[in-house]
Amino acid sequence: MKKLRKWSRILHRDIGFFFIGATIIYGLSGIALNHLKDWNPNYTVDLEEFTTDIPLDKAHI
């Protein structure tokens, strides 16, 4: 009985470590895939200024 208990504890610990590691890896890969555009080095934001002659007053509506 002691031998079975010892092996059960060892197996439970090792399987737990495996699943904790897998959970961390899946979590990090999910975050990486979700925020791909934030970490993409080829991603750029171009801002352009322009002027227009359209009146933006509410009185003209």
C-alpha cells in the first residue's frame, strides 16, 4: 500500500508539472496570436493631415 501511495504522489506531481507547463505555453501562444499586430515589426501607422473647405458649424445643418 505504501508503494502504491508513493507512486501515486510521484505521478500526480509529474503530471501536474506537465499540465502546468502546457497551460502556460498555450496561454502565452494565445496572447501572442491575439496581439499579433502589436508585435509585428512590419506594422506601421501613417498619419496624414489634410484641410477642407466644408463648414463644420452646427448652424449650417
